[in-house]
Amino acid sequence: METAEWYRYFAEREVRGHSPVYEALALGIAADSGLIELIDGLPGPKRQPNLLLAAVRHLGGPYDEFGAFREWTVRHWGEVRETVLARRTQTNEVGRCASLLPVLAALPQPLALVEVGASAGLCLYPDRYRYRYDDGPEIGPAESPVLLTCRTNGRVPVPERLPEVVWRAGLDLDPVDVRDDEAVRWLECLVWPGQEDRVARLRGAVRMARRDPPRLVRGDAMAALPGLVAAAPAGATVVVFHSAVMPYLDAEARDRFVALVRGLRAGGLPVRWISNEGSPRLPELAAKLTSGLPDGRLAFLPALDGEPLAMAGPHGEWLDWLA
């Protein structure tokens, strides 16, 4: 995808209806040949819209009006470039746990969770958040600082109780330490402007995780994942899961990753695999859908062991069950 097209797609399919500020900036960038030329000087994966926009915000640049944004970004391009090259889009969106919860709760308990692309590991705590699906009762510990709400359609198997998690670990190329204030500030910059609810639940999840930081391993999934799975305790269902990781892998790397996960075993049993990725990222899942993808909105496809179960909002804000 050409850079200008990437920014138009981000504006029209990802942030439209969610962040008017980012929609306007992304459309402005897509139509500005000078900015596109600067961005094209970055390595391919570093041209990502959310990474560039977060870098400008992290450096204190203006982002509420395109003209001011453009002027500042061009003038400070050296700093912006340095930040983009040093950082990653490690959005740690705990709202996605609302998409994963019905799948996790239906598996044989207890669970040992392994998250690929864990960032700060905040999605490793699905058993410590509160949930409300539609107008139903809250599920989860009353003292939790985080409430996740989700609109549903279809026969979503909303659980009556949370899954039992006895072990959790995350894997990331560059793990984020929840005790590092500057690292957490970067995570906040990755949240789109105008989404104060996402910022609030991120901060609540960070406060919770700081009391019991997750085990995070630095490494590439192909090399490190088998060893991490082998470390899970006996007697637990081992679940490898990931959300919004596939955009950072090319098609060949995705195929290798899927083959690896499908071949993993723990205690003589297959490891369960939950993927929660945008519909274009694992085309074999989209091909199994009996109904079409929604028009005008980006859909994730929560799937268990390669079988799609639902369509979901990118941040867990809605969940449409397929069966």
C-alpha cells in the first residue's frame, strides 16, 4: 500500500467516527506531497500513521489543526524521525479483553496465558477487570479499577464468571515496563485524541498491573514462544493469544507463525490458539465467514484454533457472534 493510500485508509476506515482530530490530520497528510516525501524516507514499517502521529504528540507538537501540525512536524522532522525509529506502536488496549472473555471462559479451566506482542502485558489480566455486555449485570471483581463495556449482537456466550488464570506471561520484541512513567506516557500517546475513556481504562489497568507486574520476555515469537509455552505449569490449559500483531508481519512471516502455533503442545495436549486480528491480516479466517464483513468499519475476527467465532470492534467496543 502506498503511503498516501495508507493514511487515507487510516482516516476513512479506522479513526472515522472515533477521532475527528486524527481523521483530519491523516487526510491532510495523505494530500500533502511534502509530508509524504518525508515519511517515505522512513523504513516501510515505520511509516504507520499512528506511530507518526503519536511521535509528534509525544514530542509536544500540535495536533488539533493540520496547518500547525504540518509546520511543526517539518521544522522538527529530525526529532520526529528519531522518535519514530526508536519507538513502536505498542498500543496496549485492554478493551480487547471484552472480545476475548467469552472464548477464554469457555475453555477447560484453569488457564495459563501466553500473549504474543504483549506490550506492557495489560491484556494478560482478563480475570481482574469488570465487564458489562449491553445492559447486563457487571461481571468481575467489584474492586477492579477498570470497567469494560461491550455492545453485542447474536448469541454471544457471555460468561457468568471470569476464567481462572493460574499463570500468565507475555512475549514482545521490546516489552514495556508498567513501572516506567515515560514508557506509560508513550502508551497514552498511542491512544487517539478524543478517546478519554480509553485513556482512563489504560491508566486504571496500569495502576492494577503495577501492584503485580506481569512476566514479560523480550524476544521474537519464532525463537522464544516454544520455550515460554514449555514453562507453563502442568494441569492448566495453555492459551497462546494475540491482538493486532499480524500487521507487523509480512505474509511469509505470518504463515510461519501460524504453523508454529498450530504445532505447539503442552503436557501432551495441543496449545489452544486465540487470534484477534483485523480481517485482512489472516485471509484464511475471512474466507470461512458465511456472512460478509461490515461496511464502513474495521472488524477484527476473534478466532479459536483457526476457526472464526465473531466479528469485533478493534478496541473491544462491540462483538457480533457468528453462530
